[in-house]
Amino acid sequence: MTKVKDIVNRLREDFPEDIASKGDPVGMQIGSMEADVTKVMTTLDVRPQVVEEAVEKGVNFIVSHHPVMFRPARNLDFADAQNAMYGNIIKNGITVYSIHTNSDKAQDGSADWQAEELGLKDVEPFCLDDDGIAMGRKGRLPENMTAYDFAYYVKEKMGIKMARLITADNNKKISTVGFICGDGGKYWTRALDDHLDAFITGDVYYHVGHDMISSGLTVVDPGHYTEKLFKYKVYDRLKKWNQENNWNVGVELSEVSTNPFQDLF
């Protein structure tokens, strides 16, 4: 019988836990390394609907991008929806393991997947973390375009309904681009340091947007949910490793959208 540790050990080869950003609670979240695995499912987030999906599909191991226990639980009062979800996970014998910034920083991880999705050329590391490992990537667009067209380019390449453009000049020419997956707004000045034309990241705050415009930097905010790319890429790897290692486990892709926002037009 395949154990959680068998799959986790292979995941750690590609996404080492020790390269995660300081304070990022990656790794084992709930469950046991010694638990048996019959079916594994990948997801961006672990939310109550995802747990219900796992139960319905007979999944007993969830691999997520965002840690399910990002903040410590102060109690286990099931009147709280988050705590009730923890209870449902434990009641159904589900183990949860999370790969967050160690996926962003890994070679052929989230940052490289997004660079490929965006079609960037001459890709290089961007925005070094405290350990000297890059959290993002930078590169050149296939062709120069205006800031306005660049926003629509990002929208098309990332397969999203809406993107927010932050720029002082819609006609500014964009050639060089850097990005941080997910919420990387606090690193926007790194794009200025590298003399990039534009920066891409999610969850840009209103007042920070004003600062970006004043600096002359063009920024596109495609939202945080673009990190859903993780669940597809890790699903593909687990399918491949399942065959290579004769794990004989089912591999599922969560079909639940955990995007909390609805884009209304």
C-alpha cells in the first residue's frame, strides 16, 4: 500500500520545503505521513467545498498550493466554519499537504510555469528572497506593445475574464516584464530596480496603485486565482509519478473553483 510519505518524498524532490519563504507554513498540515493513500487530489485551496468533493470522490490525500492552516487555530469549536472543515478532514481520514512558496521558488515550479504561460522570452530570475533564491521571473514579451494592449495580452494568456491595468500612460511601450505569482504587491519596487517596463502580480492595494503610477511603472493585476495553474501542473506530475513508481493510487483534479470573487460585466 502506498503511504503519504512515499508521495511526499517525491514531491519534496521537486519542491523542497527548506526553500520556502521564512514563516511560510508549508508541508504537512493535517494527518500522518504513515497514512495509506488510495486516491490523491490536487487543489489551489482547501475550502469546505473542496473537502466535500474529496469525500465524494473517495480522496484520502489532498495536495494544495495554499496552506490550509495558514494561521494557527485558537480552538476547535465547530461552530466556526474553518474549524468545522478541519473536523470534516479528520473525520474522513484525509491527509493534507501544502506546497506554497517552495513551488514559487522551485526550478520548473510556479514561477516558471507562469513565465511559460505568458510566453516570455529570455527568462531570468527576478526578486531574490532572503536566501538568494528568486521568487519570480522576468523576461521579454514576444513583441513590443502598448500598456493597454499588454493588459489584454495578460488577460488572454492567463485565461481570465478581467485584469486591472495600473499605468500613467496607456500608450507606454512595454517590452520587459517581471512578475510574482499570487500576492506580490509589496515587491513592486524591485521591478523599478531592474528597470523593467511592467510588473504583474495579484491583490494590488488601492494606495499602492497610486504609488506605482507616480513611479512610472506599469502594473497588471490579474488576480490571485491565476495560481490555479498549480493544481493542473502538480496533477500532471502525480499522474506521471504514479506510473513510474507503481503507486497504484487514483489521481484526481479538484473541479471546485475556490475563487472568492465573481467578475460581473
